[in-house]
Amino acid sequence: MWKTIAHRLIQFPLILAVVYLVTFALVWVAPGNPFEDERSIAPDVLRQMKERYHADTWYRFLLYYPYNLLAHGDFGPSMKNREFSVNELIAQGLPVSMSIGCVALVIAVIVGMTVGTLSAIRRDGIVDYAGMSLTLIGISLPSFVTASLLVLVFGAWLRWMLPGQFRGPADVILPAIALSLMPMAYIVRLQRVSMLDVLGADYVRTARAKGLSKTRVVIKHCLRNAFLPVFTYLGPAAAVTLTGSFVVERVFGLENGMGKLFVDSVTNRDRTMILGQTMLYSFILLALNLAVDIGYVFIDPRIDLEARKA
């Protein structure tokens, strides 16, 4: 296990370097200038601003920001919001987006595993058909459509929420529900198929033959083994919930999350902000995938990471 962890940690900076180079190439060749707005800027002023942000040449920009990040942990100043640094803007928006993503992931796992388990136990029944219908809806409906429907019902009709405000934990629920529907659908399918396989295993039939109740067998013997495919999916699911919150935040009009920052940075060609957010989310996703691999050992000690890697 420790050998695999060491290999993954060595791969971290290499993967992040590739992500940085690809993102840098895309933002550098994209048309537009982050230093220009509605009014024209004198050539001398434009040259000074480019020198200030180390953007006068592509190779200076390419080399300066990785050095600044590694040496000082600083993504540099925002090219558009020049009174703030990228670190300050991310520190303001990240808690909102992370709250929505984490709550969405929790909802997806709890509801998905519950519905998937009940669908397997009550196979070809009403619960099973309802669970499969939920998966079709979750896979077919994009998150922004679900978010729009929730805003229409709870905001425009019922007046239970005020779009565009984030005042506390209660304001996270509706965006999290909209964001959780797609990963929830996949978890339902994975849990149902995995639970059906486990229910047909020899040790389950033996436990039932010894007189254990079906509920106890499912909770004590089946859920842990059936959870492994779902646990594997948690890495991609985290990616969906964390990055997908950008679109959901825009639909709900949340102005203090990462969604607005990311969309505005692309629109304004704010290169430092784009690079900062991309590198941060890449690091988070790599760390989550590593945590999933390590978690295998604790969920099922029979799994050998070295054998799994091979």
C-alpha cells in the first residue's frame, strides 16, 4: 500500500505540471486582452501593465507563476479585479462552492445507496421500477434544468427562497439537490447491480440458512461488500459535484461562489484567475482519487493495492 501511495504522490506534481501547461496554452492563445475594457488604453500604459503582471512575453508568464506558487503559495494578482489577489478571491468563493458540492455528494450517496439497496431487495417490484425511473430522470436531466425547475417552484411560485442570496446553510439545500441528481442516479444503478450480486453469494445464503433475518443479513453482510463499486465512483462523483456547481450557482444567482468567478474569468480572459482555479480543482480531484484508493484497504482489508494496480 505504501509503495502505491508513494507512486501516486510522485505523480502528483507531474500531472499538475501537465494541467498547468495545457491550461496556460489555452488561455494564452485565446483571443482577447484582460487589460482592455470599454475604453482604449495607451500603448505605454498597456506595456507597463503587462510588465507588472509578467505577461509581456509568453515564456516569462509561463515560468513566473509556477515559481511564485511554489515559493510563496501565491497565485498572483487577478488581471481583471486588480485590487484583489487570486488567493483572496478564491478564499471568498471556495467555501460556498465546496459546501454545495459536499452536501450534494452526501445527498447522492445516502439516497442513491438507499434506493439502490431497496431496488435490489424488492427486485421487479414497485420500488425497483421507481428507482430505475429515478435513474433515467437523473441521467437525462442536466443539472441546470433541474436547478431552473427548483428556482421556478420554490422561488417564483412558493416564495420559499430568494435567488441570488447565500445567508446560511439552508441556502445550500436546493443547489445541492439540483447538483446531486446525476451522481445519485449512477449510484442507484451501481448499488442495485452490486447488491444483486452480493445477495446471490454463497455466504449470504448460508447466513439465511442459519436463521438470520433478511434485514440483518443485508445490513451486516451485504452493504459493506456492495459499497465497493459505489466507493470507486466517489472520485468521479466528487469531480461532478465540485465542478458542476459552477453552472448551478449561476442558475441560482449566487454571486459569492466560485461559479461567478470562473465564468467571469473566462469572459474577461483573466489568465491568473483561470490558472489558479484550474490548478486548485486539479489538486483537489487528485487528492480525492488518492483517498478513494487508500479507502479500499479500510473498507475491505482483503484488497491489495499493489495487486489492484497490477
